Amino acid sequence: MKHESLRDLATRRGLWIGCAVEPAQLHDDPACREIVTREFNCITAENCMKFDALQPERGVFTFDVADRLLDFAAEHGMAVRGHTLVWHNALPAWLKERPLGRAEALDLLQQHIETVVTHFKGRLPWWDVVNEVIDDGFPGYRLKHNLWYRAIGEDYLELAFRWAHAADPASLLFYNDYDLQSGEQKFGRTLEMIRMLQARHAPLHGLGFQFHTMPPDAPSQEAFLARLQRVRDDLGLVAHLTEIDINLSAALDPGELEQQAEVYRSILAAAMASGNCPVFITWGVCDKYTWVRRFTEGRRDHPLLFDKNYQAKPAYYALCDLLRSQAG
Ligand code: G3I
């Protein structure tokens, strides 16, 4: 019998399993491209749809790289998550060269969101509209005093969702953040912010759990299922797993790959049991391209389903076994 890929198994169960990619990985690395098209039915642009990539100069929008990625996805029957419209990072130099007044900041943010979402209209079923605005470096987890907050105030949040929804009413709009999968403070503060936006009738449809973690810090399957159920029952939102990587020690200690496999399995099992988390995206195709090595200065590594030589790891097989066992 033909080996069923992760993509085949996920598609059969109505799930989207994907990865973050850079265009060069698809266009210049055949082994990487083969994994993406064989094993995943959705992708996220790791960087080429961020503010600095799409508007490198004021008023000058460059969509060619992102359009090639979308064309690739369409050619291979893959969905694409839009990432990301409003963030404190990946901002072009021209935007940061001097403080912005409220009126100018409103104009710039509205123009960026409307131009970008309109350009991709009908091609992105989901958007990470706002990314990482809870300041976990501040006692009480206030809203991050990023460039937009400083110039506009907190109403930039609801306006961003309104502008995105007006530009593409069919796209489901997400708030996306890290370290929401466990711990109470940041998750609780995020729920408060979402309730504030809902009270203002902001068109917010989903919550993205980035899920960058390591085995000892990962929540149990039951605990994460309970969290996904709160997103549905308390907020009426859908959840997505948007940037999963389960990083290990660079030296790869004995048993770590098996611990990693169990974390990946438990996350997908919780997502499937919740019935409210249909998207499961890893932050990268294979360990060869992970951001983790650079971010941890080489201390942490091996976070993904495929290794540096494009070989499937125990975590990949754990996901396939789980999907195969949940006969659908
Ligand atoms: O493309 C330029 C290259 O031309 C230049 O020579 C080089 C010089 O450093 O920089 C390259 O751009 C880098 C880009 O990644 C592509 O490699 C940027 O400097 C670097 O800041 C950027 O890092 C990305 C980071 O977000 C910031 O945008 C990481 O790849 C990406 O994995 C990471 O992803 C974020 C999510 O968007 C949000 N959640 C957290 C996650 C991890 O930080």
C-alpha cells in the first residue's frame, strides 16, 4: 500500500498541517520543495509578507516575492496563512527614522493594511493581523508600547482588524502570540485584551498559539486541550497552532527526539480533540532552516519534523500514527 503522507492523512481528516517557508527554500532547494509539496497542505510565509518585505520604502509596495509563493501554493493545492500585518518587528528603516504623530501613524497603518490585504484578497483564508502585543517583559503584562501604540494609542488594535476585514471580508482574522500554551498570566492578559476588542465589536475570529517551546516546558495534552476549549467556550474563537517548534539541546541528548515526538503528538491530539483547532503549522520545513539555532546562538536546535538532511524524525511518525489511528 502506498505510504500515506502527513498531508494525505491530514487532508483526509479535514485538518491543515503546514510549515513556514522562505521562497528560496522552495525555488532553490529541490529536497525541501519535495517535502513541502508531499507532506503539507498549507504554508505560512516566514518573512516575505511582513511589513519590511512588502513596503520597503514609504508608499512603495513590493509583492513579487510573496506572489510567487502564493502561485506555488496554488499550483500545489495548498492554503496560505497571511503573516503578519501589525508587529513591532520586521519594520522598514523609513518607518522608524523619527517618531510618528497620531494622524500620520493612522494613515500609514491604514494604507499598509488596506493595500496589502486588498492585493491578496481571496487568496489568504487566514491572516495574523496583530502579532505579539502583550508585553511579557512588564509586570502585569501591559500592552506592548510598540511604535503603533506610542503614536496612536490602544485603538490601533481594533482599527487594524476593522481595516483588514473591510479589505477582505472572507479572511478569518487572528491575534497571534507566543507562550500562550502554558502559564496563566500572559494567556489571561490575552483573553482580557480579546474581550476588550470583542466589546468594541472588532472583527476578530481566531487566536494563534505560536507554540515555540521545549519538551520540559510543554503543557500536557489535557492541559492544552482545556486551554483550546477556553478559547472556544469563553471567547467563541477558533484556535490555530501557528509556529510550532519543539527545540532540543544542540548536542541532542539521549531520549530527546522521543520526548519531542510525544510533545508534537500531544499537541495534535489536543487540537483534534478540541474540534476547534484545524490548523497545525511548524515554524520551518526542516532543521536545516530553523530560526532557533541563530536565536539561541547555537545552544538549542533540532525543533522540526524533518532533520538537517531532510529525513523524517520520530515526531513526524508520531503525527502520522496519530492521524492513522483516528480513523476518519
Ligand atoms: O533577508 C535579509 C538578508 O538579505 C540580509 O543579508 C540578512 C542580514 O542579517 O537579513 C535577512 O533578513 C533576516 C530575515 O529573518 C530572513 O532571514 C532578518 O534580518 C531577520 O530579522 C529575520 O528573522 C525572522 C524573524 O521572525 C524577524 O522577522 C526569522 O527568520 C523568523 O523565523 C522569525 O519568525 C517570527 C515570527 O514572524 C513571529 N513569531 C516569532 C518568530 C520567531 O522569531
